[in-house]
Amino acid sequence: MPRRGWRAPAHRIPALTPRAADMAPGLSVSRIVKGCWQLSGGHKGDRGSDRTSGKGAQEDFALFREAGITTVDTADIYGPSEAIIGGYIKTMDADAAQRDLQVLTKCCFFSAGDMKNPSVDAIRKRVQNSTSSLAGRVPELVQLYWHDYRSPNYAQAAVSLTALKEEGLLRHVGATNFDTQRMGEMIRAGGEVVQNQVQYSLLDRRPAGKMTQFCVDKGVTLLPYGTVGGGFLSDRYLGMGAGEASKTINTYSKSKYASVIEQAGGWGWLQELLKTLREVADDKGTDISSVATRWVLDQPAVPAVIVGARNAEHVDAARGVFGFVLDGTDNAKIEAVLAKGRLAKGDCYEWERGGTW
């Protein structure tokens, strides 16, 4: 087993991260998207490696972009995240910013009061606030998040975002953490929803069922997050006991994915999965996280995945995802372990809203 911190041989790493053909018509993105949840304030982790705020965070954007990771995903609720991206945009040449950077953000409805009024005028102010934080940048994609389906106005919100697209305040309308039923309702109502950002990994395969079929049928794409389970799908955790691992849960994401592991099969099952991923990685000359990420990238309706990174040390690992191919034998080994876990019965984000796994 390679030592912790090991990197794939340089000759196996492409010079640039390949661009996806389309996330939507007219929207080409890097196949690895830099997730910016880590910039929201609750993901600092180890002080020595933290670059989630200020000048350090802005400098890291340039390193990701140089590696071909030109797309960033943020949200209006990620604390200073949009403003940090805006600060980076201000350092760029204007033409380069338009040509070489794609900004995806969100419009999130949490409170009952907000969910009562998803009018065009109300949402216009929110999108304009995001654009202001982003140094005047019109987002390539604004993704709708709706916290409580008992408030039924999510379809109207999608229609309102579509109207703002026609006004030129955003380029495309997306969604995040919607289930299949509500995706259909929004599209039937006239919302031009072209994408759904969902949790998708070897630990959480809920999108693989009816959601994927819906997307294939409707021409919608999936943008997965959580592809390495907050870092649990990595060489670091291979052979680690549950007690030792619990000491590393020092960020929001670690806490979240520790709960996912319990639902999916428990710590012993995770260790069997990591062992199998290590065997595949040895054959490919790479690491566990790269294999886990590549598995998600190979799924139907997935043009790109989000990789959350607290610093630019993850750039080489992200690029290494494209230095190998998973074949039928590799996938059969992985599927054999997945079959021993607990296959979720619920749809995307149903468990997080208090439903079943």
C-alpha cells in the first residue's frame, strides 16, 4: 500500500483536466468542478493546511484554473464564498474571466416566508445580489434549492428563474437536491431546468435509479458532489479503526459523510470497499480517491463532478482521475462489495429531509 500523501506517477497525469462536452446546451465545464462549500466558514480543519479564506483562497483558484479546473460551484448561502470568488475575478483579465471561468451558484429557499414568495421580482433581487458578490459576473448556472416540499411553490420558483434567464440575469437554470417527482413537476410547469446537483458516490448511489433514467429521458444532466465521501474514500482511511477515524471528524463534511457510511453499510463494510479500491488503484497506478471519483464520472448523465478542496494540494489528485480507465473487471470487483452494503430505497435527498434511506 502506498504511503499516505502518495501521488500517481507524473507520466500518468494529463497536462490538463479535460473539458466536458456539455452540462447543458451552450454550457461547457471542466469535468472536475471546484466545490466551494469549504469556503463557507465551517471547513477550516487543520490550521497548517487551511486556505479557505482571504488571499490564500483566491490564489488557489488560479492554481486550479491552470490545471484545467475552470468551473467553480458556490451558493448564496455559503457565507463569504461568492465574495471570495468575486475577489478572484477582479484579479483576472476581463476576457480571460469570461473565456476561462464558469461560475455556478444557487438560489436557496430555506425559510417558510421565502418559500411563500418565489416571484420573479423576489428572486431577481437574490440573483442580483449574487452577481454583485461575484464582481458583476452573470452566473453560467443558478441552481434552485427548496428546503421543504410541503410548501409547493418550487415549480413557480423554477419558472421565475427561467424568466430571469430570458432577462439575461443568468445563463441556465439548474436544481440541487431535488427528487425525481419534483424535477418532473418543475419541468412540466415550464421551468427550463437542465441540471440537478445531487450527492452521488460509492457510498450513496441513490441517483443511479429513477433519477438517472429521468435525466436520460429528459436531457437533464447530473452534477454529483460527495464523490469521495468527505475524504473517507481515500488511502488515509484504509486500515484505520472506527475509533481513530472518529478523531478526524473536524469539519461539517466529515460529520455528514460519517452518517452516510453508517447508513450505507458501516465501518467494516467501508474497510472492505477501501481494500477493493486499493487493489484497483494498484493496477492503475493511482489512488483510492481517484478510482472513486472516476467511478462516478463514468455513470450515465454525469458530465462532471464536484470535488471539494480546502487547498490546491488536491490539484494533482484531481488531474490524475483521467490517467486511467476502469474496465469491466474493475467494475465487477467494486460492484461485488457494493452489493454487501445497504442499497438505499429512497430517492435523492429523501433521507436528509427526514425520509427513508
